[in-house]
Amino acid sequence: MNPPTPQAVPSPWMPQFSDSNAWQSWFQQASVAASPVAGKGVADLAVTLDPVIVNQLQNDYMQQFTTLWQDLLAMKTPPVADKRFKAPAWQSNTLYAFNAAAYLLNARFLMSMADAAQAPPKVKQKIRFAVQQTIDAMSPSNFLVTNPEAQKKILETKGESLTKGLANMLADMHKGRISQTDESAFEVGRNVATTEGAVVFENELFQLIQYKPLTETVYERPMLFVPPCINKYYIMDLQPGNSLVRYTVDQGHTVFLVSWRNADQSVAQATWDDYISDGVIKAIQVVQEISKQEQINALGFCVGGTLIASALAILFARGEKPVTSLTLLTALLDFSDTGVIDVYIDEAQVGKREQEIGRGGLMPGRDFAAAFSSLRSNDLVWNYVESNYLKGEEPPPFDLLYWNADSTNLPGPMFCWYLRNMYLENNLRKPGKLSVLDEKIDLGKINVPVFIYASREDHIVPWNSAYASNALLNIKKPRQNRFILGASGHIAGVINPPAQKKRSYWTNDNIVPDPKAWLAGATEHAGSWWPEWSAFLMKHSGKKVNAPRKYGSTKFKPIEPAPGRYVKEKAD
């Protein structure tokens, strides 16, 4: 009797079409179904596939699947090189190993088809993203019936893991999100955001924290941190061993920090102009008054970098020069390339947000969290589906993931303006295109030394886009600027204290137009980039003076101890 042919055995969830037109239709439908936001509008745009390429890819696929099928009939266990299937249980049974290998083959085939699609770059990126989302979701590790690890654990625990997994799932459904860490292990002000300080100013948008000196003398010019408003500030002050705030204070700087309010209905009408005038500019003015210094140093992280650069462009246009240096950490000023997050940005989606909340309302923090998690769905979604629900495990405590789950709302008008003018139309980089507080924005007017940091594996702010800020700031004296490229991603690359001796970074004092050329001439160094930044900052901080003995000033008295009330407010 002849063995059954591979065609007689349906490959799990793998579509099989005989012509390129059917594949084109499937791509359009899959894009919308897999991600309604990312796929919006894809079905209405022309997507073509070369029939010759489709035929070649399908023939290659069938050859490889035939080999897999023959190995299964011969009871040969195929090798599976993927961390999702590394446990011995996947290799202990030929059928499980075959299922994993077939899944990976299907995944490669579908991504090859997506790569072969002929479409405008933005549409093609959306197709690839939607197909990848489908692939990630359909991994056999995500389903109890096809996950031998989870099945083995059920037997070993006599069903307890299944009971616990169901309880974990129900608890997460109540919370409205997947648990990524043991959130009961952390508390803001107790074991995260613990650097000693006091709130010395507050208004409806932010609290200003002044930190207690750790040295007898400090540099006369203080440092103002402007963190992103889409997250809580304590990413910069997690625990003493990985706190950028504490490190900066320990280097002899008087540090002030903006703690943005977790927006509620009382500020649902706030605009970008409000965040600039009543937020960043007000913070600068309070720091100047408390320190009695006309010039300070400023740092902006992520969206905080976009805010501080916008505010400084206004102040410099008015003839003021409130800073002697500017530091940008993984921040975008030129939004030409926003990476994979661009799949969520198009005219239809921005217009929809504008209709819903553009004149008032809130952009929910949970929507931010879901969107960012989808960009790395295997690590930030399906990994926890498998461990929390299928295996009934409790996620371990991890301060960074606790912070990641602590979502922040934004006022709708502010968010919509930012979305359209930055991500959709890329207006900030165009001198005079934007008006904020009745001033034309020209980043070229910011003529102070700039330290720009980017992370090489950043999926939120591509490093080449962060590098583009070199051409927009301090353009008359570009040799004063420094650009540092760190290893790892958007957060882990930034939060890399020297004591941990992790990762590496690249330097090249020759700031050339092409980022690839810069990297080709760069030197790699082991460890943290923080000392490089500290050396830069020291040059622009003035002389040493006695450390202040009290918080605030006569006009701005301490309100409450750090971390303050605002950072403890939870998003609905």
C-alpha cells in the first residue's frame, strides 16, 4: 500500500490557493482580520503578486513539506530551532516535533509570500505586520491541545496547573490585560521610584520633583528631566541600582523631574500647546527660579524629547536661551521613519481618533499598552498566554514590566494633534510649518550642544530616525553634538547602569549625514553609555557650589515627599 501523499494531510491553518489572485485576496482579508487597526484600508488598495513567484514559492513549500511528511512516516524527529519549542517535551514525540516544524515551515512560506507582494511600502509593511500577527497567534505553543509541555504539567500536577491557569485567565479578563509580572511585588514609593526628594510645584498637568543631593557640593546649573507623558516617569527611577535619576544625583547634579498627570476628565480638553506652556516651559521657569540660574541643562526621553525640543524652539525664537545643553534619549524629531509602529498610523485611523476625542476626551492608556505589546507579540503576549494560562504559572516579579503595565491616559486633543502633526505629516522637522503658542517652530534655532542617544534594536524609535536629529539641532556648531548608539531596545538600552556591566555602545565623533556611514566608522565599547553622558553633562554644568540644604524656595515650597500623588494615579 502506498503511503498517503502530503496533499492528503491538511497542513495546520495553512491556506492553499492555486493562483496569485486568490493569494492577493487572502492577504487583504488577513490584514483586516488580524489587526483591524493596522489593516484598515489595505483591502481597498491594489496588492499584486507575480504568478511566477507564487508558483515557485508553492513548489518550494511542497518539496519541503513532502520531506517533513516522509520523515514523519519514518518516525524521524525533525530538528526545531525556535525558543518556543526548546523544551524536551516537543522532541519527545515525533508528532509534536512534526507539528512545530510544519508550523515554522508554514510561517516562513507566508512571510515569503508577504515579502513578494507588490504594493506601496506602507501598505506592504501593514501586510507583513498583519501576516506576522496571524503567524504568532497560531503557534501550536499557544493551544492546550497542541502544547505537550502544558499537557505534561497537567498530568504532573494532577490538574492543578489547569485550574490555576483558568484562574489566571479570569483574573486577567477582569483586569482587561495580560499579567506580565507579579504586580503585588511592587509599590510606587516603596520599592520603585524611591530616590529621596520632594514635590516643589504642581498644576493640573504635572508635578515637579526636586531630588535630595547625595554629594556635599553640586554643579551650579541643575538638570531637568522631561520623561514621556505616555508612561509613568519612574522608568527613570526604578530601583536604586538601575535609576538614571539616582545616578545623575550621585554625579553631583541637582535634579528636577516632571511627573506628568495621569489624565482624567478634568484635563480632557488639554492641548499640545497646554503641555508646552503649562508643562515644559513652566517646569523650566520653576527650575530657573528655585536654582537662581538663568540657564539649566535639560533632558527629554522619548515623547519627552519631542516636547522639550518644541518648547526650546519657542523659547529660543523669543530670544531666550534657558539651557546650556540638551539631551535626547530615544526621541523622535524627524518622523520620516517610525518603524513598525507606522502600521497604526494612516489618515483613516487618525481621522477616526480626531472624530472621537479630538475636541475632548481621553486616549486610554490600555490602548497604548496593547499597541506596543503587539509590536513584540511573541515576547509580550503569547509568551504569557502559554505560561500564565496553559501552564498555570505565576509571572515572576520584574520592575520594568511592572512599570510597563502601569498605563497612562492622555488628553484627546493633545494626543490627536501629536499624532497628526508628528507621525502622520512629519511637520516638526519643517522650519516654520508648525505654530505653537503663536510661535513658528524652527528646531534649528536651538543652538546649544546636544547629546543624542539611540538604541540599536529599538522598535519604537528606530536608531536612524533618532540620528536624524543631528541635522536639526545646533546646526551652526554640529561638532559640539554627540551621538551615542547603545545595544538593546527602547527601554533596556537606556536603563543600563555602569555597575551591571551589561551590553555595549558605539561612538563616532564624526557626525556624517548617513547613519550607516556613521556606524561603519564607529567604535564599540563594552558596558554602559552613562559615563559618556556624564562627561558631556559635566562640561555644561558650571562650577561646583554647596549643595542646597532645603527643597524649593520661598516662592515654591515643598508640597509633599517624592514620588508625589500624580504618579500613583491609575488609568481607568
